[in-house]
Amino acid sequence: MKIKTYLIIIVILIIISLLILVKNYNENIVGGKGTDAIELNKEDMKICCKYTDEYGETKTCTILNDPRYDCKKLCSSRCII
């Protein structure tokens, strides 16, 4: 009886894992809403601020010049805005 129960549990787990595998295989990778048409050029970038890293080098925090992106949300960890 125990062997039969273990076999049934194993078969059910294999079926569930195969269903999850097929579901994940069939899904498309989503990179973000509407990002497929974005082309990155330097003219399309907005400089939010300049900051100094731990090695003393001056870096810039730049984001895409688009209303969907906000300097305060994306660069606040590096810069004082």
C-alpha cells in the first residue's frame, strides 16, 4: 500500500512539474510595457544629476527622456535631488 501511494504521489508531482514547465515555455518574456519601440540615443537621455562614487570618480545618473521615467525614483539612491 505504501509503495502504491508513493508512486501515485510521484506521478502527480511529475505531471504538475511538466504542466508548469509547459506553461513557462509558452509565455513570452516581457521586458516592460511598450519598451520594444524604444531606441536609445544620447539625445534621448536626460541627465538627472552627477555624483561621486566610492573611488572618487564623477559619474552621471542618466535616464531615458520619457514621461514614464522619473529622476527621483530612479536616481535617488545615488544623488541628492
